[in-house]
Amino acid sequence: MENFEKLGAFYLGRLYDPESRRPTDELLLYDAKDLTTHAVCAGMTGSGKTGLGVTLLEEAAIDGIPAIAIDPKGDLPNLLLTFPRLAPDDFRPWIDEGEALRRGMTPEAYARQVAAAWRDGLAAWGQSGERIERLRRSVDMAVYTPGSEAGLPLSVLRSLAAPPAALLADRDAVRERIQAAVSGLLSLLGLPDDPVKSREHILLSNIVDRAWRSRRDLALSDLIRAIQAPPFDRVGVLGIDEFYPADRRRELAMTLNNLLASPGFEAWTRGEPLDVGRLLFTGEGKPRLTILSIAHLGDAERMFFVTLLLNEVVAWMRSQPGTSSLRAVLYMDEVFGYFPPVAEPPSKRPMLTLLKQARAYGIGVVLATQNPADLDYKGLANAGTWFLGRLQTERDKRRVLDGLEGVAAASGGFDRQRVDHLLSGLDSRVFLMHNVHDDEPVLFHTRWALSYLRGPLTREQIRTLVGPAAAEPPPPAPPEEVPESAAERPALPPEIEELFLPASGQPDRVYRPGLYAEARLHFVRASLGIDEWREVVVAVSLPERPGPDPWNGARTAAPGDLAPGSDPGVGARFVPPPRDALDPRNYGRWRRALSSHLYRESALQIFRCRPLGALSRPGEAEGEFRARLSLLAREARDREMGKLRRRYGPRLARLKERIRRAELRVEREKSQLGQHRLQAAVALGATVLGALFGRKAASVGTVGRAGTAVRSAGRMIRERTDVSRAEEAVALVREELERLEAEFEERAAALRERFDPERLPVERIAVRPRKSDIAIERVAFCWIPA
């Protein structure tokens, strides 16, 4: 097998010879770190652009790099069509039966042909089913269909949730996020979305800003109520009714309510929340390749979703520490309309933010298009790599060249005439790669994709592909049986504080008796660098006979997760509390019992990876730690790989230079040998002719020429010896180079194994709170909704 499995290198294909119009034997290995400066892929239909995007995502997946791929056309779910056995029955459900009919073949025969073509195509590029299996093991793959339940459903309501505190501190970032989120929502409603001129935009932006400043999430229902009764009296210097009259606000609220009430919008509210962290990693910390298929959506819905997604990516990005390694990939298969040169759709601003800032966070943005003339090339000047395939018009080529000149303005020279010549007449699957990290552009032919490129998948095919994971959600659990003893709210002694835990659903809910407590815990472990106070709340249902320690089975949560109130609402019914709960003296005993319970049960879980010297943050789940660990491992691997290259690079370069000089010597010796052969032949010929046809049988000149011929023959023998020695010297240096390269690859393979996230051990450490520092601040009777 060819040696393309190198650390941090994406195997995209082989270099291409434009003269013979064939790939060469030289591999094109793209440095993964180069992708942090982003990439653009342009090519007309049939150029192989989608295949290149698929191979790029496959390589990232094999390297354990998570990716989010936005798919407006329906091609990218092909990434899940991976068949390590390469058996016909694996391909059979996915072949185009219409194509089989046009070829005069049965579906089964066509499936055998496709399987054979894929097996042979992979083999021609040095790949096999084993590499497909490695791809499948490296990442979790998922297809989401927002606004549809064909694939995994995705809820977008989180898009108006208050951003993290770190982001709220950046007012410019918050303003950009509000502007883009509101613009996306208004575009979905078909309303004016200009941030300066649109009154709808200004009103909604102020509502969202007010909620977020108060650290309060907004559901669409909250937004509808806030439109009708805004939480402020003035907008600028104008009163709210003067700026936007009440009847107009009611009309806007009705428009938004109609959207929320429409049957089609229900699909937008189901499924997992739009959480970038969950799209990039599973709960166990395994990297994901997440495909967001939006081919089924209308233009306004696509713009709405893409805008929200890009804003979520920006917010997630800003919550991460910086890195020089490639942390994640954001790929968009057809960016036409989302990043135009003049217009300002709501998607453009967050896209530009990512292109300008994502590099510092290790996020590589890859944008693909078949319409190069319709992209903002000033913004794309931030892209360091351009993959350019066959273009449709001269206008497209001119715009591409203009964009490359913009890149060159910051990175160095640009030979427009040469690049123009290389772009002319490209074959399918042949691309010109202009990478600012390389010395010059190169032509290459893309490798055979590991995934079966079947073409766009329908929603039914996506439903089949995703399988049971996208099935209808399970029916809700039946309501808890109401005890016959439930009655009106009983009176408690005035010394006992009475609270109500939050309830949702019907107002005539039944409440059960329980205890509620608030406490502060101090976790200290000097060897781990832990010294942290944490506030917790505790709630537990009371049995008929609580006893001295009623806290077994208690629920412990962070403050805010169980925010109690003082009003049960109208129509509530109550299960009578046990007699012990009505005696104020018991609450002191229960307070002391809670202290012992918290010491036993409230251990702070810390995860440690000794090889990397990494500790989880307090409160960080194991899956989140493992996801962070994969980046730490890649950073450590890249550092060690850099040291390895610095150690071996000069030695390898010197050996290659010795080979170059030795080969030049071989050519020189061969040239001299050829000249001497010619001279000897001429001398010998003259001698023979002179002897045969001269006026004297053996003249002095003939004897002299014979001597010259003999001397030339001797020099030829010496030259042959010199050529042999030169060739032996080349062979010896080549052997030395091969030994050194093998040693380098062996050490690189050891690095790959050493820093493989799946092999890194993670130990769990329980840090208990300091017993003397446990502070019970509140113990109260509470009613818990059944």
C-alpha cells in the first residue's frame, strides 16, 4: 500500500501531468493545519467538486477531526454509504434502478458492476475496504434534516437562548448575533430585515437584547408576547406606540404566531437542540461528521436556518480556547446566495466573522460553489487554499483570478498568466490547488472516494439511511396516577417555610410533600489544583415515615434548575404530608442529616489523562473532557511531529541533495562514455578504411589512428567503470535515504499510536467536599409536582 497514511496529512489524490493528461505517481498530501486558513472549492457541474469535498471530509474524519457539513443539494449523505466489504448486496439498495434499466441490466447485475467498479477504483488509488472500515470507526456519522423528520430532527428554538456569559461580555459579538438572528427570522416571515431601516428589525432586536442582558432565554412564544407588550417604553427618543403603534405590533405578533401555529413549523421544534458542541461530538466525546441536509427547504427557510447555524458556530467558537491545530471543519457544499459580493443577506455577516476569526480557534471553513462570479471575493481573500476545477465561463475564471490576486496581496507573488494557462482546459476531477503555504500552485487528480457517490438522496432514502434513530419519538409517559388522598392544600405551622417546585402542564396538577434545601460545598484537592466552592439545591419526596435521614434518593442540582416559588396556581391538589413534616423540631435533625448525606453523595467527579497531564474542569462531563482531550492530543501530536520533522528534515534534505548530485554525476559520466564511444568508433573506422584503401598498406597515419583507437577503447573501459561507480554511489545514498525515511515513518507511527485519543487512558477521581466547610443555608418543606 502506498504511504499516504501520514500524521495530519489529507490524501486528496495525485499530482497531474498536463502534457500526458494523466496522474503521476506523486501523492498530493494536504497538511491539515493549512485548513485553519480556510479553503474555497470552485468548479462547474461535472468538474468533480462534490467528490473533492467528500474526500476532504473523509480525510478529516479518518484523522478524528469533527465536521459540520451544510448540504443544500442532497449529495453529502452519500458519506454514510460506506461499505467495507464492497459486496454487491451492500450497494444494491442504493443504486439507481433507472440507470440499470437504461443499461439493459437487472438491478442485481448493475449492483455487481458498481461494486466491482468501486473495488477496482479504490485499488487503483492504493485503498481498500480496510480504509473504509477505519473511516467508520473514526467518527460517528449523522444526517439531520431541520424542518423535517426524514433524518434526525433538529430543534431551532434554542437559537434565541441567551448566549454564554463570556460571549455576553463582548457587546460587539452580541450585537452581531442579535442582528443576524433577527434578520434570519424576518426573512423567514418575508418581512423587511434591514437592521437600520426596518422597524420590525429594530423592535425585535431590542426585545432580544433586553432578555439576553437579563440572562433570560427567549422562546418564540415569549417573543410573540413581548411584541404585544414590549418590556420597555421607548425606542431611541420615541415612545413605543409612536415608534411602532400597537395595532401594527399586534399584526406582527399574529404573523409570527401563524408561523408558530402552522403544522409545518412543528418539525422545527422537535428533536435535539441546535447545539454546535453536540453536533461536533457525541455525549461520550467521540468526534462526529454531522451532515445538515436542507435540500427539502424553501429559499427563505434555508436562509433562516443557515443564519442561525452560523451564529451558533460563532458563539461556540468564542467559548473555546485558541489553538494552532485543526479543531473542527465547517463545510458548505453550495454557498451561492449566502455570501454574495454586493447584497447583505443575514448569513453574510456571521460567515465573514468566521472567515476572519475562526483561524485563531482552529476552525477550518470550506466553501464550495459552481458560481464563482457570485461570491464576495474581498471576503474570500481570507481563504488560504483554493481548489479550482473546470469553470463554466471566462467571467467565472476572471473572478477566480481576481480572488487569487486578493489572497496574493497578503501572502506574496501571484503569476496570473501562468495560473490562467493552467486553468484552461482542465479535465473532470482535475483541480488546480493554490495554497499560500506552498511555493507554487499544483495540478492534481482527486482520489477515488471511499463513500459510494450515488448522487442526491431523497427524503425517503435519507429516512432509510438514518434508520430507527429518525423514527417517530416515543409517546409521552402516561400521567402519574393521582392518589385518592389528594385534597386541598393543608395548613402548615408558621415556623415551617413552605415552597413549591416549578410545575408545567395542566393547572390542576397534584403536589406531593417533600423537602427542599440549599447548601454550599467546598471541594479541595491541592494535588489536582482544586479549590472551589459550589452552591447546590436538594429536593426529595417525603415518605409516610421519613425517619432521621429522609435524604436518600434526593435530587441534587445547580441553583436555578430547581427555582422554587410560593404559588401553586389555581386548581392544584395536594397529598397530605406525613406527621413528622409538621413538627418544626425535625428540621434541625434533617439539616444535620443533610450535611452527612452531602459529604457522602456529592463527590466532585474529576477526569485525568496522565499521558497528556490533562485534568477535567470542575463540572465538566466525561464526554466533554474526552472531546477536549482529542484536541489536546492533536496539539501534542502536532508539536512532537514538528520536532520530528525538524530533526529529520535537514538530514533527509541532505541525502536528497546528495542523490541529486550523484545522479548528475551519473549523467555526466554516461555523456562522457558516449562521447568516447563515438571517438573510438570514428578512429577505428578511419584506421580500417586507411588500411583497406590507402595507397600504402600501413602508412604512418594509419598506425597513428590505430593507436588512437586503442587508447579510446581504454578510456571507454575506464568510463564504464566510472559510470558503474557513480551508479553504485546513487544506490548507496538511496538505500541510506530509504533507511532514514523508514526510521522517520516508524517514529511517526509511534506518535500516531501514542496520541490516539481512543488509546489515551482516562481515570475517574472523586473529590469529596470538605466536611467542616459544608454550609446548610436553608431547609424548607416543599411541594413537588407529581
